[in-house]
Amino acid sequence: MRFPERLKIGAHVYRVVVKKEMNESGTCDTEKCVIEIKKQKKTQMYATLFHEVIHAINIEVPHKEVEWISQGFFQVLHDNRIIKI
């Protein structure tokens, strides 16, 4: 599965940028419509992408909840081979 360069989230198209050096695993700038993901193992990159997409969908969701929702959702899709990495 190829890592996306763009994602349509709601009415917006987000640019997805993979960076070698970042302090965090990922960031989401809802004003600029940019998601940045740190270069790491593919499974970690996808889990981080799911996390940042949830932030893009609703920035008001508390970070702790975003973490368990994104990890759980990613694991279900990965374990059931809905996404193949």
C-alpha cells in the first residue's frame, strides 16, 4: 500500500508530508490543511496518520481519546487485512 500524498477530509484536501526529522510522530495544521508524519516504520506511520486524520476531523477531541481511537481503528483494519502494509 502506497502512503498517501493527499487526503480529502470533509470539504478540504490535506497535503500529507513525510519528514525524516521531527520532534513528534505527526502534526496536523487545520488552517493550512497539512499533515506531517515522521519517517518511521510503515505501521507506525499509518497509525500516526490515522491519529492526525482524527484531529483534522474534529480538533476538539481530547488528545488522549484520539490516541486510543486511532490505535484501535488502525489495529482492526490492519489485523483484518482491510489495509495491507
